[in-house]
Amino acid sequence: MREAGDQWLDRVQEAINKSKEDVMAPTITQLSKPEKVIYRTTTGIVCAVMIFSIINFIFNDHFPFPNGPEGAFVHLGLPRYFKIELTIAKILGVLALLIPRVPAKIKEFAYFGFGITLFSASVAHFARGDARLSAFFPIDPLLFLGTLIVSYFYFEKSHSFPGPPNHERKKPQQRVHRSRIRFADNTERYKSNRGLGPMQLFLL
């Protein structure tokens, strides 16, 4: 009798786990051809800008002030070691966006890091008064930030987490489904703690 009950509980647990996986599993939404063009173009522009800045960080310390008496990082009041950290971070971010098999969460961190970098560059140039030399310095990073946002929008659209279908949302059985999850968790605890006393099982 007990074995039959255990088998029934195992089937309930298996069915609940399967339903939870079906709801929480991410799906890759197919973008339309125009959306793919926009996504790939904006992502390519962002990566090209980052690669351009990486090359200048390594080989041209005075960029974007070729005739300036000091390096760009010194001009912006940033320490020299920050250039090394930022260069490494940009290299990793570009690789994360360009390599298809990189997990989506890692790509999100790359988007977030690039967003902070571009916004901070605009603020730094504005704070140093570079806008008096040319409005290009504070505005240019914001333009690429907008490009990054467009790329991220289509990235999120192609890696969406679907919610339950509309006909399932209207059903009141959703509460029953949650209670089944709690029931299955409790029965799993019971099966793994049969040697405990009744009070110990209650305190679980």
C-alpha cells in the first residue's frame, strides 16, 4: 500500500516539475528580417566603437586629443590603472556580444557594462568642460548609447521568457497548481525524513 502511494507521489512530483520547466524555460523568438538587420547592425556598430577605443587605448594614449599635452585619462582625471581595467573589460564585452554560444546572462552584463561606460564617458567630458571645445565630446557617447539600447531591445526580444497562455491565465486552477507544488514539496520532505518523529516532521 505504501509503495503504491509512493509511486503516485512520484508521478505527481514528475508532472509538477515538468509543468514548471515548461513555464520557466526561455524560448528563442525568431526576429523578422528587418529586425535581424537592425539588431545585427546596431550590435556591429557598438562592437566596432569598442574595438576602436580598445586600439586607441593601447596604441594612442592621447586620443581623442592628439595635440594635447597629456593623455586622455589624465585629462579626464582618471588613474592610469583604470585604462588597463577598462581595456580588458571592453575586450571581454565585445567577445561576449560576438560569440553566439555565450549565455544570455553574460551578454546582459556586457550590455550593462557598455551602457555605464558610454554614459560615464559623456559625463566625464561634460564635467571637464570639453563641450566648449566641441559638442562632439559629450554627445558622441550618448549617440552610441542609444545604438546600444536599440541592440539590447532586440536582444531581449529574441531571448524572451514566455508567460502562461491567455486561456490558462483565466483559469482559477492556477491556485490549485501552486498548492500542488507545496504538497509535492511536503511529501518529498516526508519521504526523505521517515525516521523522524511526528513533532520533528511538523517543525519541518
